[in-house]
Amino acid sequence: MTIDEPLRVIGGRTARLAPGPDGVRLTPDDGPPGELFAGPGWADAHAHVYDGMTEIGVAADEVGLATGVHLLGDAGSAGAATLNGLVKYVVPAAEVRIRAWVNIGSYGLVHMRETADIRDVDVDATLAAIDRHRDIVCGVKVRSSGVIVGAMGLQPLQLGRLVAREAGLPLMVHIGEAPPLIEDVLDLLGDGDVVTHCYHGKTGHPWRADGRPSPALDRALNRGVRLDVGHGAASFAADIARRAIAAGFPPHSISTDVHVRNIRGPVHDLPTTMTKLLACGMPLDDVIAAVTHAPRDVLGAAEPWLDEDGVVRHATVFRLTETAPPHRTYKDARGVILDPRAHIVPVATVRNGTLTAAGPG
Ligand SMILES: [Zn+2]
């Protein structure tokens, strides 16, 4: 495909995309900017793409380049006992790049109470799995909420933290209903760790009514803990997000937690989730940073999108439209309908020197 309109490059300039012998190049343009935007390739730090092994996995390419996403973080679908399969069969078969948060539960999300039994957690086997797949593993995933951990309480998180610290990797922690209490969860996290489902809105969530963080979350943020949206089927409350963003606490990264049970709604895809955060008051440039620099940094894929001579290494081109794409709905995880004034719709991606059309957003 070709794009014959001038683009607004995230960060300010106007430019055109021109295919050439050395790939696709971004060249400055004096004309008025059009409706198209270009910036780094999007990344979704929390998705579930272990298709065929877990009941909830979607096909990676269904939520990949066709939706503007270049890079996915599979968030704990695989544990020590099942990571080899993800690396051997899923990663090389997908066009979209995949990084993995390895679950502290050995079987990952093959069953959905992966850490309810101590026999399903093996610290040394998890460290060995990480060492086998250093090029794919970006961190350790622990789901630290009552329905998952049962009587194990904080132990999965404590053991996950042990593995993460030994391996020198961040933790991604799913928060939700107590027990364990959110204060106890947050107090175990440190610089670079990620709290996913940060705006979940269930009883015991870490936000005050004025949108400011609870004392434990405030302490965690001051230690360098990062907030990740992880929308999911039950983990995004728009009113919590709106108040937190207004109070100056936007997410570091916007992610979908896309899986089989939410891909037909309420999640759909990353651009739908991005549009919801836009509707909750995040400026466009911040939304883009939260799907580019922030998650790429977390996923260990922060390479620049543009060479100095203008050659594009990776990019997502998108349009901001006034009308929603036909199949999109905007409900949060409680069924509250959002009414965005602008809609982020992917148009194309550039990767490996090729400009490819993206599907309808
Ligand atoms: Zn998830």
C-alpha cells in the first residue's frame, strides 16, 4: 500500500511516508498536517496468546499488526512447565513479536487457580525456565487476588518476587479482590514492578474518592512501581480511571488483557482500549506514550522507531475519527458506556521496511 497524505508525527512535525530501496522513509513536509498520525509501533504489555494450550488464549496475530500492535507481552499464560511450548510453537509462528511474563504457577493459565496449591509453584524450575528463554521472558507474573490464590494468600507473590529478584526481572502483579489486602500486595513491590488492572474498581481497590492513590499505592509509586491498565473482562472501571487521571495519576502503560472471553467485548483490541483512556481524559500524546515508550521499556524492546536518516524501523499509522468504527462498542468492565469524542483507528504499520494496511480498528 501507499499513503499519499501528510502525516502528523507524534511529537510535532509534519512528514510523508515514502517507500524506497532501503525501506520506508519519513521525509519532512511543509504542507498542512492531515488527519493521519505516525509514531512508534504500538505494544500491548498484557495479553493472552497461548492459543491451543490455555482455554483463554487468542491467536496472537488476531491482536497483532492488524490492530496496529507490533509487540505483545503474554501475561502469564505459561509457567515453568509450559513455557517451552509457547517459545517453540507460538512465538515463531506469529508475525507479531511476543515477549512472555512467566507465571509463578508452573502450569500457567492451563487452569485458572494456578497458584492455589503450593505444589504448583516451583521457584528453581521457574528460574531455570527463565534462563532457558532469556530472549523471550520479560518478567514474572503473579495473580494476587483471593479467587486465584485461595488459602495461599501472599505466598505466590512472595515467591514470585523471589524469582524476579533472583533473575533481575520485573514483576507484573494482577490485583483484584481481597484477600490478600492491597496494602500487603503493594508493599512487596519495588522499582520497575508493574501493577496490572490498576483501575479495577472492585472492593478494596487502592484509590481514594478524589482520584488520589491510597497511602500504600502512593508509597509504591514513589518507589518506582508502574501502573498498567490491563482492561480485561472485569478489571477496568472508567470512573476510577477518570478520577485518577484528573488527579494526576494516569497509567504508565495501556494494555488490554485481551483473551477469548473479552475480545468480542468489552475489550475488542488495543485501539479500542486506547480510545477509552482518551475518553477518560488522557491527552493523545500521553495515550501514545503509554502504548509505545512505556510498554517497550517494560518489555525490553525500546529500540528507536526512526533512524537518523529518516528510515522507519517500526511504526503504527493511525487516524483520529469523529465517528466510531462500526463494530466497536465502548463499555467498561462494569457495563458503563463511554462516549468518546474521538476514535483511534489504526491504518497501517511499518515493519521490516514494509508498509502494510491495518484492519478496521
Ligand atoms: Zn490477564
